[in-house]
Amino acid sequence: MIMSDKWIRQMAEEQNMIEPFVEGLVHENKLSYGLSSYGYDARVDRQFKIFTNVNNSVVDPKQFDEGTFVDFEGDVCIIPPNSFALARTVEKFKIPRNVLSVCLGKSTYARCGIIVNVTPLEPEWEGHVTLEFSNTTPLPAKIYAGEGACQFLFFHGDQVCETSYADRKGKYQNQVDVTLPKVISYNK
């Protein structure tokens, strides 16, 4: 079942599910952020990693070359044409064990050809969410720091899961900064 504004507010107040929490939608001269009817619109922080392939690297999620990104901090990030940037949410999330949250892009960005990757926040995941903005256009695109970037929806499970993200020590647990791809090797 999808959870309402009343439940989201209660979880933010009682269990620090979203910090900082903004009551209601802020939208005057901004891309909206804050509590909505059945979700929470999160803001993008000022720290970005902009993809650039100056070294003609192959993008490999198992051996990711950190040199393919340029670090940038500012109020407006320009994403090159047909490229992408990573950023993080201003808000820190702490997902309850019986809840799955899904991140969706905002329609204002989507209507400009800027797509935010759809990603789940699994039960007991904690941290600042690393966001991926894809510029699908042949033109440079702007992302505005401190403003709404995506919406999180919260789904309550019909029962508590046996194994949570925290239980299995997920590789993206407790993110603080923009986090690049990770692959964990298991010794058998």
C-alpha cells in the first residue's frame, strides 16, 4: 500500500525517516520540494560529479574509472549534452524495516529531457541518496541545487521482510557524499 502525507509526517517526526523534513510543498520560484499528498519531493545538494570522457574510457560498473568525473560545487550544475551528472539529496533517509521507497523523477525536469534514475530504497537503508541526472538532449542542461529533484514514494509491506538492506550490510548503506558505483567481491 502507498503511504499518505499523514504517515510520512508521522514517520519523519517519530523515527527521523527524513531529515531535514519540510512540511508541505515549497514551490514559489523553485522546483517544488517537501511533503506532498503521497510522497516527499527531495532536494538536490550543491555537490555534483559531472561525467566527462576526456580519457576515452570504457564505462565499466565493475572497474569504474573515477577520472571520468569532474567534481563541481555550486547553485547551478550544467550537464553536457547527452551526458549525465551524479549528485546527492539534501535530505537523509532512514527507511523502516517494513517499507520500500521508490525514487521517481520530477515531471518538470522530464519535460526538458532531464531524467532522474528510478531507484529503490530498500528496508532499513539509511543515508543521503545518490541521484543520477541524465541529459538526453543535444544541448547543455541545468540542475538547480537546493530545489526539488525527485519524489520518493513509500510502500508499506504486507509483512516485515526476513532480511533487510542493513542485515546484509548493503554496499551503499550510510552514504554521506555522492557515491560512485561499487561492486563487492565475496571470498568463498
